[in-house]
Amino acid sequence: MLDWLGILMFAGVFLLLLLGYPVAFTLGGVAVLFSLIGSALGVFNLALWGTLPLQVFNTMSNYTLLAIPYFIFMGAMLEKSGIAERLLETIGILFGRVRGGLALAVIIVGALLGATTGVVAATVVAMGLISLPIMLRYGYNKELATGVIVASGTLGQIIPPSVVLVVLADQLGISVGDLFVGALLPGLLMTTVFALHVLVITLIRPELAPALPAEVRNLRGRHLLSRVFQAMIPPLLLIILVLGSIFFGLATPTEAGALGGIGAIVLAIANQRFTWKGLRQVCDATLRITSMVVLILIGSTAFSVVFRGLNGEAVMRTMLANLPGGEVGFLAISMLVVFLLGFFIDFFQIAFIIVPLFAPVAQSFGLDMVWYGVILGANLQTSFLTPPFGFALFYLRGIAPESVKTSDIYRGATQFVLLQVLVLMAIIRFPAIVTWLPSLAQSNMVGN
């Protein structure tokens, strides 16, 4: 029975998280409590706490984790400077003649904004504040409008470059660059499926998403071309530059993230949207989010010290490795656990608490870890969108007008959840969707 003390640690953590306690302090507090219980029962050596400083130092010296503040800064700068809003307006004008054009614009901009932040809350809130009033003003169906926003807001889970993929790669012990490249096609596939859904549903039911009035689509010829070059091309080039430098091995993800941060500042200056006040706000947001991640890292390190000391890791690994069905059973259980946890705790908590338990078992089964990382990200993306507990739904509910009911958001999200499940099943059934590009990139590097 004493071997199950480590497993009981998880129950304590989830209970305290559901009660609203901060993640980092919950992890650290539970670790201290169970180390005392284990010591009293004679199954934990308190001297193991002496290894904590070295483990924290080794974690903090991880060069890859430096990419986190850079990518957060890049996304916050693009959002704060209004570049994302202008990008949405421009794509909306381009698709203005098409029914559902604004919804297509939201999907495209949501994918781009999600790629630069990787944070569901930031993307959903930004897209909700920018696009929901516009779509409602032009007669869009509330379910379609809200569904498009929450769905596009979750795309940042698997579209590189994103903070989510950086953390996931670190916890799985794989190259961030390989995970970025592997997630590229699934992310584009998910975005394409969303766009096709909008085109088909508006073709069948055109009243759901009217075309923009002619007076709104007032840009023509060189004026429209100038707007496209000013509002669309620079952000796209920035993302391509960041991804391309990683893909071709010209820069590490950390170096590419720093380049992206500088590029975001340059774009803000070029668009005359740069202010010192805005820079301070962006730096403050970056500091807050990065500090949260670091504190969770420290708390999770303390948790893992006690968890291993109580033999919990060995018990969990044995249990997962001996599930009925072998590899298939492990995949099913790990996907189900991550999906359900996504209802209640955010990605960073899942990455630092659960993923390290699954990674060794996945390796023992010989699974491709890049592929496994991508399906974990896609699974979480689906979880964050699924009613009634999906985080993305709560974020949009918090900023949506009173005329939009919670039931509208739930019904709107459900259709996109089904699409995400189909794409996730395709990724699981055809691993080459993930593995083809990384193998191609490695071949190019060997050839050079």
C-alpha cells in the first residue's frame, strides 16, 4: 500500500487545483506534505531534498527554454501594436465578396496569431475582442461566429512556432526544431479543414454568413494592393523567417525566437504603432507569463523529487506498460487522461506533471516521439474546445456580449470539435503526416 503514496500525490494536487490554489505552490506544498508523511512511515529519505537545487539549476540552464519568453514577447507585441487587428481587417476585405469571408479571415489570422503566442487564452480573447463584434454587426450566425473564434484560438497548440511546442519538446526530451517541423503539416491540415467547413456550410446555408456590404469593401486596385503589402506580407514574412531559420538549421529555436521578437518590434515601428508605453505592457505580459512557467517548473521539480523518492514513478510506469492491449492500450489511456485533464487544468500543468510519466513508456514501446508529441498537442487542442468545460469556451464567454448565450458558444464549438477529432484520427492512423517533414529536413542537413 505504501507504494501508492506517489499516486495519492496526484489526487492531492488535482483536488487543490480544483479548489483554485496556484499551481506552483500546490505542487511544492503537496511535495513537502507527502515527503513528511513518507518520512514518518519510513519510505522516504528527507536527504533527497538536497538534490533539488541542482535539479532546478539544471532545468533553468536549459538553453531551449530561453525560447519561451522570446515567443511570448513576439506574440504580445504583434497583438499590442494592432498588427493582428489590421491583418484581420485586410483579409476580411479580400474575402469580403465571399459568404463567410470574415469567418475565413478569423481562421487564417487565428492560426497566425496562435502560431506566435501558442497561448489559448491570449488568442481567443484577442480574436473575440477584435472579430466577434464585427461578425455580429454584419449579420453572422452567433453559433458560427463563436465556433470559428474558439476553434481558431486553439490552433496555436500545434501550429509552430509556439510556446506549447517548446515546453512539450523539453518534457519529451526531443528537439524543438523536429517537433516544430513535425507539427507544421497537421497544423495546416487542421486550419484547412476549418476553412473548408466554413465554405461548405455557408454554401448550404448562405444566411449564416452574409458577404460584406459593398460600402465596406471600398478598397480597389493599387489601394487594396498597398494595404495587402502593408498589413499582410510583413507578418507572414516574419513567421516564415522564424520557421525557415529553424527548418533549414540556420538557427536554434531560441535564436529564431529572439529574431522573431526583434522582427515584431521592427514591424510595430514600420506601422507607426510602436510606443514606449506599449513596449512596457508587452514586457510586463512577457515577464508575468514567463515567471508563471518558471515557478511551475520549480514546483514540478520538487514534486518529481518526492514522487520518485516514494517509488511512484516506477509504479506508474509498470502500470502503464502493462495495460491491456499493449501499445494501443497505452495510447488510448494516455490520450484519454490528457483529454480529460484538459478540461480542468491548463497545458503547462499537464506538460510538467503528466507528460514526464508518459514519455518513458512511449519510448519503451518504440513510438516516434515527435509523432507522439504532435498527437498530444492535437488532443489537448480538442480538449480545450470541448463543451462544457473547455477553457477556450470560458475565455470567449468572459468577453462576449450579453446577446451571445453560453449555449450559442457550446453549439458553435461542437461542430469544430468533431472536425478536430477527425483530423486527430487521421494523424494517428497516418503517422507520415507528422514524420515526413522531419525526415526530409534531416536528409537535407545530412546532404549539406
